[in-house]
Amino acid sequence: MDFEEYSQQMSQMSTGSQIALTIVGIAFVVLVIIGMWKIFEKAGEKGWKSIIPILNVYTQVKIVDGNGWKFLLLIIPVVGFIYGIMLSFREAKAFGKGTGFGFGILFFPYIFNVILGFGDAQYLGPQGKK
């Protein structure tokens, strides 16, 4: 096998892996979108709001904290960081989950929001109060 054949084989393998990773990535994104859609529906909101860029953050803050306009706090540098952390735990509480699940949402939001959307969690209202 000369260098040209080797180079061609490596290029074909690289293209195959890129296609496979792209397909897996697209499937993951679709799963996350469906999970967020289901979370919104569990909370009594329209699911399509989860795919509209600023509206989804507003609606998620409204679901979790009761007042959607608090999403503007996320724009303020230090305050937004702290409020974002608080939202993770408040989201867990709003769906009847504990602190551990809040840490899961904080560190692995895409995975835990899919679990929340497809799981048996019931929406209890903003911050767990209905």
C-alpha cells in the first residue's frame, strides 16, 4: 500500500465518522427540543414556545419563577450567573424534584430537561407552589 491509497482510505474513514457524528448530534438536538416542548406542555404553556429564541427563556422563567420578566436578570453579568444557578434548583422544585435533581439541571441541563420532559414529574407551579 502506498501513501496515496493510505491517504484515500483515511479520508474515507474520516468522512464516515463525521457523517455518523452529525447524525448523532442532530438526533440529540431533536431529543432536547422535544424534551423542552414536553416540559412546557406539562406546565400548561404551548410547546412551540420552546423553539422560539428569547420567548423560550421568558416562558421557562415564567414556569419556574412565576414572573417571566425576571429573565432580564440573566443579562446582568454577575446577577445573571447567580440567578441562572437559582433557576436550576427552582425548576427542579417546580416539578417536585429535589436538590440533587437541581444539581443535575445545573451541570447537565440538556440531559436532565429531557428526563424531566419525558419522565413522570408533575408540574407543581412556580417554585413548587400551586
